Amino acid sequence: MLFSKVIGHAALKAKLIGNIREGRVAHAQLFMGPRGGGNLALALAYAQYLLCQDRDEADACGQCSSCLQMAKLEHPDVHLEFPVFFTEKVKVCEPFTAQWRQAVRQNPYLDIEQWRDQLESENKQLRMGVDIAQEIQRKLSLRSFMGGYKVMLIWLPELMDAPAANKLLKVLEEPEPNTVFLLVSVDAEQLLATILSRAQLVKVPALRPTDLAEALRERFPELAEEEAMAIALRSEGDLLEAVDMANKNEEELFVFFRDWLRACFKREVNVAVEFGEAFQKMGRERQKLLMRYGLYLIRQCALQWQNVPELVRVLGQEQEFVQNFSKLLNDANVDAIRRELETAHYHIERNANPKILFSDLSYRMMGLLRATVVT
Ligand SMILES: [Zn+2]
């Protein structure tokens, strides 16, 4: 993971980079921070920068063999430990490493719940026992593959039981040269105080609302600045929470927009009137958001219709919608539908009566979609 891909934390990144460049690499470091704040992402970026063969002042190169291996989380000198559920036979990380890599590559901001989902181990407890501590020792006894630092990244060490934590403590007390422990924790209170005292603290704060809002808008392009900011504030700097909120938000908008268009297409005037009433109750900001969301979705439909599906950026039920609705588009209506939504947005902004505006929009949409069927 490159530092540039980690959301926010500009000052902390600069400090971590500065430490490495000045040769101050603490033997054990505790990346501690709240859920969804990016502590794991930062620890991974730190490891990548430390091992990069061609880093510059701001980031790892992203291209050397070390960086390419880090991108896949398959660097031979980066050892990964994390909580797992125990079976009769298996109490170590090794059998789960491929799954963990995949989960973290998909989302370096994941939390324990998402990891549990990935393992499909709903009711099982995720733990780190003494076998994992032994696994750590065994991995540390391996020689560095590339001849440089060896990194032992332990995700959620607070889930170690007492025997495991004590064994880890012994390892930390006898530092080996060129070995760096990166402990990544969300709940340091659960960690042994003695372990805490052995590690240099890297305090990762919650994301700043502005950074989080910007990251949200990259993932949800239809969100306006103020909407993204509102979600960022409500989620208190937790990316996972914010993405959840934005998804729910989007889901509601999607269902509304899809079902309304369906009613327009079928010329169900009564249903369209009901949508108009619901629309009126939404409030102006949300009415605008619905129009922007609709525009976004219609643009995706237009791309599908223009036969450039590789540019279409939708998933799940949106994808289904895009495939179906794009069949209703033609030269005559594709721009007109877009213009109708833009115009509606424009008028909402200028305090148009929402009920009249929406029923007007519904009738125009019925006309535009009817044209498709005739031709
Ligand atoms: Zn590199």
C-alpha cells in the first residue's frame, strides 16, 4: 500500500517517512487508532516504504520488486499474523493467510467483523493463542529473503490470550537486528501493559471530516460536497461507518429512482402522483441529491447504450437496472432525459414548488420513455 493511497493523516505520514529516512526505525511500533481510521493501511504503507528499493521523499516507488510484492501482500520478508478461529487441528494463521490477504487487498480499512464475514465463521470467536506466538517465533527464525528488514505485522494483538501475549513479550524483549514489529490495534486497553511499554506508540487519530468527505466522494461520485461532509461528520471519522451510511443512502435513492422510472415507463399516473408526494416530503437537499443521483445513473445507462460498458461504474442491482434501462434509450431521448433531470435540479435549487415540478417531470419522462416504445 502506498502512502498516497492512505486517506488523510498527512502529518503522521510525513513523520513516519521522516523517521525511516533518518534511520530511526523502532524495533516495535504500535499503530493504535479507532475503527475505520486507517491504522492497518498506515502500517502497510510504512512497511512498503521501509522495504522499497527506490523510495523518494514522499512515498515508495510502487514499481520495484519489493513494492510489487507488497501490493499483493506477498512480500517474503513481511510476515502477517491476525486473529483466526480455532479448529481441532488448526490454531495458527498460515492456512488463512491467502484469505486475509484477499480481504485486506479489497479493503485495508476492514475491521474484525468484516474479517469474520470473510471467514464465514459467524458465531465463532476469533482468537490468537499460544500456537500463533510460536508461529511468530518460527517465522522470525527465517532469514531475511531480500537481505534487508524483516517485518512482523500483527493485526489486533489485543486478541491474544495471556500465554500468547507473554510469549510475544519475550520476543519483544530480545530484539533481533533488522526486525520490525508492527502491532496494529484498535483497543490498546486490552493489550498487556508490558507489551505497550515495549512498543513505540504511533497514534492514528480518527479521520478528519474533510479527508473522509473527499474519500467518500471518490467512492460515491453523486454525493455533493455538503452531503459527503454531513456523512463524514455523523460517522465521526470512521470510514466503515461512513461507507455504510452512504450505501444505505444510495440504496434508498436507487429504489426511489428505479421505481419511479418504472411507473413513468408504464404510464401509471396514480403511482407517479404518489412518488410526487413522497418527493415533496424529502426536503430540498435530498430532492437535489435524488436528481444528481438520477443523473449519475442515467449517465451510466448512456455509456451502456453507447456500447462502452467498460466505463460503466455500477454494481449489483444498479448494474441490472443499467442493463435494462439502457435498452429504452435512443438518439431522441438520451440527452433529453439528462436535460430534464438537470433542469429539475436547477429549479429545486431556486425554490420551485416540488410537487408541481415533480409531476411535470413525471409527465415529461412518460413522454420520453413512450417514444422509445413507439420507435
Ligand atoms: Zn518500491
